[in-house]
Amino acid sequence: MTLQSLLPQLINGLADASVIFLIASGLSLIFGVTRIVNFAHGSFFMVGIYLAYSLVTAIGGGALGFWAGTLLAAVLVGLLGAAVEWTILRRIYDAPELFQLLATFALVLIIKDATLWVWGADELFAPRAPGLQGSVSIFGALFPEYDIVMIFLGPALLGGLWLLFKRTRWGVLVRAATQDREMVGALGVNQGRLFTTVFALGCLLAGAGGALQGPRMPANLALDMDSIGTAFAVVVVGGMGSIPGAFVAALIICELKALCIALGTVHLFGVALPLFKFTLVAEFVVMAVVLVFRPHGLLGRPAAASLVSGTQEPVLRPASGRSRRMAAVIAVVLLTLPVLERSFPYLMVLGVDVLIAMLFAASLHFIMGPGGMHSFGHAAYFGLGAYVAAVLVKSAGLDMMTALPLGVLGAAIGATIFGWFSVRLSGVYLAMLTLAFGQLVWAVAFQWDAVTGGSNGLIGLRPPQWLRSSTAYYYFSLVLVAGGIWYMRRALFSPFGFAMRAVRDSQVRADAIGIDAKRVQWAAFILAGTFGGLAGTLFAFAKGSISPEAMHVGKSIDGLVMVLLGGVQTITGPLVGASVFIWLQDTVARSTDYWRALLGLIMLALVLVFPAGIVGSLLSMAASLKAWAAHKRRTTGPLTGIEVKA
């Protein structure tokens, strides 16, 4: 390879690094002060590129119009961020942080459909930057002038942010809030105003990144999720809350991608390695490696890794007589549901979807609630189970009843390997490492065409003849799902379950009484991944096919939404949340083209009204009513109803 062929890619990587740093610096700033893991940050990047397209096209006027439109787009995105923080996020700062995450994901759905409504579904190509449409020659290679300008933008922004945080009173307050925001509030600083300005600046930086990327790539509706994954990786590699760390991480990741593109395919020991395919997951590989050897990122601090809400965890108790009777009623309803199939032909298909979602959500809840470990990549085990079973059917000629347990075993092996690394971290870093592993598995399925079918997936997965009717498969799924949920619930009240909850509540105390905390968490991880794999295998044979989308980050987020909707600290919460989510998704999707926005609004309303989840809030209201009734009995005469005065 010559310098002339390598240099263009490396310089292009530097330009990409500047844009990624713009996005990641805003995300890191928001997390450092507000402690919000903002899934909607990529949406603000997407809105920035769309706004820049419209404003630059409308203003025109050469270079002045282009840069004025770009700057105005960034400012408008910043104002949008301020409005979102003031109207929505400020109301849930006291809620558990995972519910803040759910609220930001609801914003992703709303903003995506709002963008679709305004600009349509087609890709839009922004005008080229006037005066920067040519190229320059460096060592005999031609480079776009606009990319050269972008290269210098990153260091300039880093210097500007350094001056802002070091030389201004506002910057000092931001740095203080990053270290101890409660103390900043105790000193009389208006935290609400500080949080709003920080969120607005973070969104402005994301919008600026989108606006500046307009001449380099088309605006499309996939930019929100595509950009947020890379931004998360950069922020975590650099260290959550560290702006210089984000700059270093952006350089490392973007230059690694550029190098892989330049090398193309290399031959090692006679084996062709297509390094250009590595660009799809380069950031997640770097993130996984860094977190394994440096758990808090390159320049991060341990304090920034917390995802703990600070609230006392409720005690899980065995089911009461009333709960058992209610469970019996639900079981009878599920068993008799096929009676309605003639009136509602689609009911059995929806019923299987709900059952699979319940098992998937219950397996995720097992490590999130009682285990206290937050996973953003649980779909990896869902997909592993499905793909292992599908490959065995298509390539080895096995039948479903043989392939299904082997698929579950494959998911268990994956959870064993990934869990060993993951449980050595905590908080948001553990969650991000699971995200990295999930994306790695997705990339393998997406690109291994010879085995997994690549982006097309695998089709023709037929259950045996006796399971091909919708009613038979429904009962088959009901037995396996009920058995899996029963087993996980039984495990929670075993010595292992008590040890798991002891580690969640206080790892130091658990270690002091002889509990091997990491081994317990590892076992919980394996168990959760195993049942997640069972849900995946049932899904593959129910649909007759499996594609990489089943293990994408979006599937993991769906699982998080199900758990959080129902209530993360209740056993029945994930089951209710999964049922509500699938029902809402099916009902809303068939009623409007903008079903994502409507679903997001419903989720947002649930978060604002029921911050503890549906089941958690209902239990809280029941406890309040019980306490009120007890108080009335103590202060009211038993026979006459006359109030007893002290």
C-alpha cells in the first residue's frame, strides 16, 4: 500500500472525527451534568441536517447564506433542546434514571415521525458549501476543500469549549455540577436554569454536527439511530463526562475505520480478511476492548459511571393469596383464548407475539431489577438463540424440536462469554459494554452471508406438522413461556436469588458475608441470556424466518421499554409492560402512518403519570389507599362513625 492511497482515507477520517466529536461532546456534556443517558441525542443531529437543508436552500445567497443557514439550524436545534428539557425532562429528574432513558427514547419516536411529516421519506441532498467545492492536492492526492475545513473544526471546537469551561463563571458551575450537582444546588445555584442551558448547548452541538454534515451526506430518517450508536461509543471510550476524552476517542475510532477502508482485504496465513467490513462495528470493538482493560474509559472517572437512582429497592415477597387467585384467573384466560380465534383470526398470532415478548422482557428484568445490572444489548441472546436454531435447520437439516434446545444452548454460551466480561463493570459502563457485544453479534449476522444469509436473513423455518396450526403453536409457546417465567420467579426466592439481591443492594456487605458477588452476577447473566435465547427460538419458528433486525439495538431498546413500562422493581411489571407494548405497537401501527409518534406520546404520558411503571404505580396507589383506610379506622369510632379526638 502506498502513501498516496492511504492518505485520502486518513484525512477523510479526520474530517469524520470532527463531526463525531461535535455530537459526542454534546452528549458527554449532558450526561456529565444531568446524568441523563440521552437516547434522543441522535435525533437532534438528524433534525440539524434537515433544518440546514431547508434554511440554506431558502436563504441562498452564496457563502454568507450557507453559513448563516448552518448556524441558524444549530441554534434552532439548541432552542428545541431547551424546550424539551424545560417541558419534559425537568419533570422527571426525580424519577429513576432508567425512566429518563425511556422518556428520551419516546422522544426519538416522536421526533422521527415529526421529521417524516415535515420533510418526507426521501433522502435530501443539501447544497455544497460555496467557495469550498473544489479540491486541494496533498502529496499528489486530491482532497475536498470542505473536508480540510472540517479537520480544523474539531480542534477549534475543543479549544473553544476549554475556554468556556475554564474562563467563564457558567463553565465553572458546569464543572462543579459534573463533580457534585447536589452541592451546587446547596450553594444557591439555580439548578433548573443550569440544566436547561447545558442541555441546550449539548443539543446545539449535535445540531451543528448535523448541519455541517449536510454537504457530505444526504439527510435521511435513519441518521438518528445510526449516529447515536457511534456517539455513545465515542463518549464511553473517552470517559463519560470528559470532553477531551471524547475528542481522543473520536480520532481513534474514525482513523481506525479509515485505515480498514484503505486496507480493504488483507491475507493472513492464506486467509482473506475483509477489513472493510470491520467498519460497521469498529467503534463497538474499540469500546469493548477499552472497557475491559480500562473500565471508566480513557479519561473518565469512576464517579461518572453511576446509573443508580438513589431510591431504596422494594422488598420482593412471595405471592399472596390474592395474587395467586389473580394468576389463576389470568391462566384460565390464556388457556381459553383460542376460543375467540374464529371471531378474531389474528388473535393467535398476536397472542404468540405477546407471549414471546413477555419471556424476553422477564429475562431482561431478571438481571435489571433483582440483579441490578442494566443491559442495552439483551437482544444479542434473543438473536443468538434464533440464529443458531435457524442455521441448524437450514444447514444441518435438523427438525425444530432438536434445533430449539440447541439454539437455547447457543444463547447460553454467548451469555456465558459476554457475561464474564460484563459483570466486571457497573452502572452505565456495564450497560454500554452489553451494547457493544450486542452490536458485534448483529454485525456478524448482518455480514456473514454464507451462513446467516446476511441482511436477508434465513427463511423457510417450518415447525413440525403437529405445530403448524396457530392454536397448536400458541399452546406450545404458552407452556414454554410459562415454564420459563415460573423458573425465573422460583429462582428469585431461592438462596441464589437472595444472594443476587444482596449483591445488588450492597456488594461490600455481600462480600463481607462470603458471597462471591461476581460469580452470582455471572450466573444471573447466563440464566437471563438462556431464557432470552428461548424467546428468540420461539420467535424464529413462529415467523418462519429470522433477520439481523432481531438482534439490533432497537430490539434491545424494545425490551427496556417493556420492562420500564411495567415497572422494573416488580415481578409482574415486565409481563404487563410487554403485553401493553405489543398491543400498543400493533394497534397504533394499524391506525396511522405516524404510529411511532403516537406510541412515543403514549409512552411519554405513561412516564410522566406513572414514573414507577404501570404495575409499580398501581401498587403504590393501593398501598396509599390501604394506609389511608388504616388511618381512618384509627381516628374514627367503630360504631357511630364519629371522629375520635385526641
